[in-house]
Amino acid sequence: MWSRAVAVVVVLAGVARPEAKAQQQPIVVGSELEEYVRALQLQGVVGPTSFSIRSTSANQTAGFVADSAHPWDQRYPLNGGVQAASANGRLRAMLIDPEAHLIYNSAYPRGVSDGAIWAGKGGNASISGGIQVVWGPLTATLLPTVYYAQNRDFPIVPASQSGVSEYAYPWHGSRIDWPQRFGDEGFAKFDWGQSGVRVDLGAFSAGFGTENFWLGPAFRNGIIMGNSAPGFLHGDVGTGRPVWIAIGHLEVRAMFGRLVESDHFDTNPANDVRFLTGLALNYQPKWIPGLYLGAQRVLYQKSSTAGLDDVFGLFGPFFREATVLPDGGQVNDSTDQLLSLHARWLFPQVGFEAYVEYARNDFSGSLRDFLLEPDHSAGYTLGLHKTLPSGKHFYRLRAEATHLGRLLPVEVRASPTYYVHSLVHQGYTHR
């Protein structure tokens, strides 16, 4: 079987808008514009930032400012965004340029970091656009997405378990909500996309909405959180920009939200929602310019088992001894954990950065267990990014490798599959 995937992105910018009056558009997480700003950071055109706690509103709060000309400066002036607009305290409204995505898969579904849209076999299309209102410290963004999937037929392996959709993922005992196909006909849907409300007061920031979060330094493969699924309904609180703490700069973001089951997993409506809490930290030492060190932790569980104490579970223990279940199996807890550590080193003098992320799936039994077998249930990402100037423009060279497969300890010790959990059967998924 052969396959060909074709993806086209069309930005339907306001061509009638005078270039001299161009307004800074929201920098959507995972977008081409966000990658462009990150490349400008390597050029030394915009100020340093970790790029490890990212969302559309967080990018706005960061207030990217270009201190010199850059190739897209007429369309995207990078003039401080929301921070510059809110400085005068006046109400400001801005239309967000619509953007269309077209994807065609000839043989089987394939998509990469495309958010709400499910790129099935055949033609797929999405369009997004909206409005943003800024009033002092308050920013309200309405940026939904409407998408269509032709969803043509292709061979699947029907799930044979009782009470499970025939389109569900049939392996791992159907313990992950990863449909092979979303039904047997084409469909169109509406998603709230990168919509939300945020309040920024100095370094403090709090938000509520459905926007995507991206945790970690990777471009393509966000191990802990990215935009391979639509954003989930959540609230978050933390720093809106790096805060000076005498030994360097610190960024902190905590989040709480709900993950929802897809329409093609099981037939039990009582287990459709899971509770998620997460914490992300990033530290920039004052002694080593350009170095960023970070950590991300996410916990999720069935909503039916979540209590008030689980809201603060992200501050709980990192290690948990396994307990024996009545059927003889073992489990650490009814809560699943994903944890990662990363480092990103930026060298704007030569337009280069390198980054690494090390992640663990589920809890370690103890600190001793973690130190003796650090590769048990582990995954990693290695990446580099280089800009090559060419007159007024530049080229980019980028490489990234991610490994989430089972490593050598699986020969002597069972290792969990990434994003799959024995008790939370939907796994680490959203819709």
C-alpha cells in the first residue's frame, strides 16, 4: 500500500490593511509564526525566553519585541503584543487574520501537530479566525476552529472487546482512547480552539480557556504536552514572564483541567471525563547566559476518583511503591504521572541552539529505583536548531529525534507503554 500526504497552509491576511499600520497577530502555539520568532531569537533580534512553557496567550504575555528589522516585519511587527496594547489602559479590539489548512491523505490517516483536526483518509480542511479584545490587564481571545474530514474508508482491525467501539484501538486491551477511525462517514465540527481569557498583573498571570499548551523545548514532539490534540478546558496560574530571583530567572505555571473521551472508545458514559493537574518550571541561571533548565509534571485520573486534595496533587510525592490488586496485578496509584526534565542552550552569537528532554512514564517505586534504572519507562528527545544568514534573510536547519519505545530494562522488567494506563483506560488523551 502506498500513501501520500499533502498539507497546505494558507494565511488569509487582510491584504487591504496598510502595512504601516500592521497589528501584531496572536502567536499561536506550534504555528509557523511561533517557529519564526524562535528563529529570530537565534539571530539575536528578539530577547531571550525559554520557549518551554508555551501557549497562545503566554506568547502574547511574553511581549516579543524585535530590536531590529527582520524579514516579516511589515506583516508581523513584533512590537510587544498585548503588553504594549495594554500599557495605555484603553480598550482595544483587533480582528485576527483567518488561517486555512488543507490536508490530503491518499491511503490512511496521518497528521502531525494539527490540533483539533483529525486528518483522515481523503480531504481534510480547517479554518480559524476571530477577535481579540484587550482592556488593561485583561485579554479576551475568541479564536475557534471549524474543520471537515472526508474520512474515507480504509482497512482497520476491529476491536473485539465487549462494550468497546469497533473503531477503538484494539491492542493493549483497548486501554487507550486512540480511535483508528472516527466513524464511517465524513463529518464537520466546531472547536473553541485558542480561545480564552487572561489577566496579567505584573509578573503574575492567570487564565481560563481551551487553548493548547506546549511544555518542553521540542519543536515537533512535545512528550508531556503539545498540540497533537485539541486544547482542553483548563485554568492556569503562574508567572507571565521570567521573574528575577537573585540567582537567575524563574518561570512557573500550574494548570488544572478536564480531558474528555472521544466518541469512539467505549459505551460507558459515566467515565467520559478525567481530571488533570500539571506543573511546569523553568530556571535560567545568571552565571550561564543562554542556558535554560526545566521540569514538567502532569497527573491525571478518573474524575470519579478525584477529590479536593487531588487539586494539589502536583505537589505530592514523585515516588510511590506498587500495591497488589485483588487480581494479582500491581499498580502505583489510581493516578498516572508523566514527568520530564529538559535543558536548552542558546548561542545567539552563532545562531545555534541545542536541547534535550528526558521523560518518565508513570511513577518510580522509590528514589533508589529511579537511580538504579533511570531508563525504565523512559523516553527522550534530542534536538538542534541553526540559522544561516543570507543577506537580509536567513535559512534554518533543524533536526529532532524522539524515542518513546521500550528500552533495555524491558528484558527483565515489565515497562509501561507511553500514554497508556492500567486503571485510567482512556490513557493520556483528549477527544
